[in-house]
Amino acid sequence: MSRKKIVAGNWKMNMTQDQSINLISELNQITSNDVEIKIAPSFTNLSKAILILENSEIEVIAQNVHFEERGAFTGEISVEMLKSIGVSNIIIGHSERRKYFNETDIILSKKVKVAIDNSMKIIFCVGEELSEREKGNHFDLIKSQIINGLFELSTDKIKSVIVAYEPVWAIGTGKTAENHQIQQMHEFIRKLFKDNYGNDISNKLRILYGGSVKPNNAKEIFSLADVDGGLIGGASLNFSDFKAIVQAAHG
Ligand code: 13P
């Protein structure tokens, strides 16, 4: 089964407007061919990014969304607001949201629902802390994150989901997971989808790896059987690094 690779840059809380315009203008030169490229700037940089990349194949996506459609939720951003500026894909459940903003499985399943019910696509992140892996709990934990966050979706709606496996201990640490650990977890996730939704959905599901992906390890990681690309943090803030990672995904 050949699945189109995705390289998505999660800029997190980085880049002022000027810095963002500079980087996006450079990214605009990248031709994607057989790789889907996405970038997730901060909310304040989304509109500009969409304008600059209007004629490019790079998709501009959001890093987060609120779980209610509208109302008295000061400081929050709704699905409708994102849609109205041309965003149609949202990262949900990043470990930094889970950890620093107390986003539980229940909150995340509400975010998933509001996004998908409003015709959005999502990149749903899962990942274990090092302590969970050391206790041997990592498969159970990922399973519960996926079941609680996603498996209320119908077969039709689950098609709008991309999964990103990001072991927390590999994020921003320069410590990438071993290839066999990555492949094993991705295979496990695909099997969960197979058991719940069948062969067709699981074969088409794209599962990204995230956690210290750099130009020097991207090719190896992307060549693993169940890895369909990467969610890139630090290296997505640097044009030549991100470009090299996109190139590595071309295979
Ligand atoms: P790093 O690539 O900086 O480790 O971050 C990964 C990540 O969290 C992407 O969402």
C-alpha cells in the first residue's frame, strides 16, 4: 500500500510576524511533488501565511482549537474562526497541550468531534512520557489515548484523521526514538485501526513520527514501513533543515 508522505512543521510558540513572513517566503520556493507539506504557525501568523502561500501546495494548519463552537471563552479560537480564514486542518492533542494545559482525553475527544463535525481534518497526537515507557506501559497508554480520543468517530469520519506518534521524551531533546521503537509503535497503532475500522481504513491511515526529526535522521525514519512522514518541531523553524527533511521524504 503506498501512502503519500506528509512533512508537517509545528512552529509552536515561535516566530514574530516578520520572522514568519521571511520563513514562509523561503518555503514558497519548495516544490512538493509527491510529498504533502504543511506548516502550523501560531494563530497570529495564520492569515498572512495563507495569503503568502495562496498559490503554493503548502497547507497552512492550526496548532489548536477550542472544543466549543462559540461563546464566552475568553482567549480561545473556534473552528468557525479557523475555517473563515481558510484553515481546514488542525493539530489536536499535542503532548504540550496535554501536559501544560491539562488537556485530558475527554477534552481532546470534544475537540476532535467539533473539528470533524465541521468538516476539518486533524492531526491527532499521541505519545508517552519516558516513565511510562520505562514501566512498560507505553502500548496501553497509546491505546487508551487513541480509543478515548478518536474511536467514537464513524468509519466515514475517521478518514479525516492523521495520527502523529510523538514520544514525549524525544521532543526537543535531540534524542530520537530508535527505529525499531518507532516502527513497533506505528505498527501497533495501525493494528488498532484495523481491529476497529477494518483493513481499508488502516491501510490508508497516515501515521507521522515526531520527536527530534532532523535532516540527518529523517530519511531512515521515513523509510520505516509504517511511518508516513513526520511532525517536525525545532527543525521546521530553519529553512534549509525543513527543506532537507522534505527532500528526505521524497525517498
Ligand atoms: P522537535 O522536532 O523539536 O523534537 O518537536 C517535535 C514536535 O513536538 C512536533 O510537534
